[in-house]
Amino acid sequence: MVIKLNGKPYATKSSSLDGLKKEIYEMNFISPSCAEKLVWIADGFQTNENVALSEDSSVFFIEKGAIPPKDELEAMMAARHTP
């Protein structure tokens, strides 16, 4: 399925946020200590729960305390206000 990850199309086989996290961590060699510093936003809401993903889900991950790039920030704000 194709979701939007940080505002860009991303093909994944994961159907849940936990599966996507594992996929991202392994693909980018993110250590558990670095993973704790990430905030996950699924369809406009920050969550630590294992939410289900569907086609066109919008998922963002950013480092705590960091401001995302302008294009990602705009996409994140749009995801929050999209029905």
C-alpha cells in the first residue's frame, strides 16, 4: 500500500504504525536510543499507540524539539485539517 510518510508517497507492506516504525528503524539503522527521541504523528494526531494504517494514511516522524522542514510542516498541518 502507498501512504504519505513525511509528506511524500511511501510504499509499505506494513498495516500498522508499529510495523511501519520497525520498517523505518531497520531501513535507516535507527538505534533504540534514537528511536525514543522521535515523535510519531498519524493522520494529524500524535500517538504512541499501534494504529491501523490504510491506503493514503498520513504519517510523520520528527525528532522531539526539532522543527521539520517547511514542506513537511505544511503537509503535516494539512493532514490535521483534512477530513
